Amino acid sequence: MADASPLTNRDISVYYNQIVTVFSYLKDMKNTILSKNDANLLEEAIVHYGRIVSFEQLKQVFRKDYSVQEIKNRVSLLAKLGWLVRIKKGLYVVITDISTLAFNDISANTIAQTLNKDSYISFENALQYHGMFDQMLVTIDSVTFKRARKYKIQNAEIRFFKVKKELYFGFSSQRSDIGLVNIASKEKAMLDMLYFRSNAYNVSLIWEKLSEYKRDFDFDLMKEHAKKFNLSVIRQVGFFLDRLNIDTEDLHKLIARKNNYGKMTKECTDFDAKWRLYFDHKLID
């Protein structure tokens, strides 16, 4: 049998790096392993409150084994180890899969609803729920009558747009992965987009969806909802529906004697006399 070849410096370096990687992995695994007691407590928290829990709820479960200060320290440690993921002050997601230490199994829509119970998912996110938008979204847009806020959670951004209470309608509760989520109707989602946005992308997207899914929209409902919005939204809805050959007489009565005008975007130069609305024909042709 031939003698084994001597190890070169390069071989030794490769083996050393492999050993370091293995020990680093074992160290990380050790650092993330739950004690049996903590595992039982987290499991009890999930049973009582679900995967998304507040600090007060964790305290109710942990207090039989820890003092108040010990609970604070324990929650902080579990968050540091990755078993609790903080989504805002005093609110956490309980992680159940050690291989990911993330909450990919919980939808961002559910997280958004938990952050603000007085809100509903709208815009492209609602259209996606209704099967009308198939592009990947990294932003979750919701509507609320409370404070407008933004949250950055892992790879997603959750934004809350504030409306007056009179415009907080047009949604229903739908079952999600771990609870109920308020989702805007497709008609209300379109109106919210017109109300909050005035750019070329938005105009083009709205016209595309109205044209492509004409048979799926309830235009009578959309018109009734539109009447509660400002004149800018009413003008745009009427303009779009005219081009779809939908009757708009009831909407036109609301703006017929108004001498002012609206603009779809700041750059629009084409003018529609009926609706007294500036538009860009390139966005809707």
C-alpha cells in the first residue's frame, strides 16, 4: 500500500476552517436550545394566547415560576436567543421552528392586524388577496382611523394610512393563518388608492385592473362608496367608469355645478371637460 501524501499548508488551512465552522455551528445550537421549563412555558403561552403574545400575557404564564424581574430578564433572554421576535414594544411572535428562528409561517397581513386592530389591509395587498395582483410585495399597506405609522419587521415594511372615521369602511374579516384579518373589498381598495396616491404608476395600475377585471367588480358598490369621498376621487372614478361604458349619471350630478377641477397627477395636461379633470392619455390608452 502506498504511503499517504503529506498534508500541505493549504490542506491544513482547509481542515482548520471546517473544524471552526462545525464548532461555531454547535455553539450556536447550544445558545438557542430551550430549557425544558421555558419550552413548556412558551407552549402554554401559545395555547392560551396564540403565536403573537404581549409581555403582559407572557407574564401571566411565567409568573408561576419567576418573579416580575426574573420574567423581564427571561423574556429579554428568549428574545436575544431568537425564540421571541419583537414586533413592537411589548409585543412578540413566539418562534416554534428552531431551524428558521423566524416567523415566515405567519403572514405579514396577520402581523399588521395585530399591530393595529382598528385597521384593514388595502391597496395592492387587498388586490392580491382577491387574486388581482400577482407581483411580490415587501410592503403591507393598511388603513386606520388611528395614528399613521410605519414598522420595519424583518424583511417587510408595514405602513398604516390614516383616514377620517367616515371613510373607515368597505372591508370584511377573513380567516388567516392564525386568526382573522380585515381585508378591504376590491372596490374599496381601488378607492383608497385613488384617495392616497396621485402618481403615474397608481393611475396606470388602477386602469389596468379595472379593465382586466371588469366582470369581477361591483361598480354599483364602487359608485356608492365613491360618493363618500372627496370630489377628486369622484371625478376620477367617473372618468374611469365612462371609459368602461358604465353608467355614471349619479356621480356626475355631484360635480356638475362645481367650477373647480382635479388632476390625476401633477404632470397631467390632457383635459376632460365632463369631469373637469386633467389626465394623461398615455396612462389609460
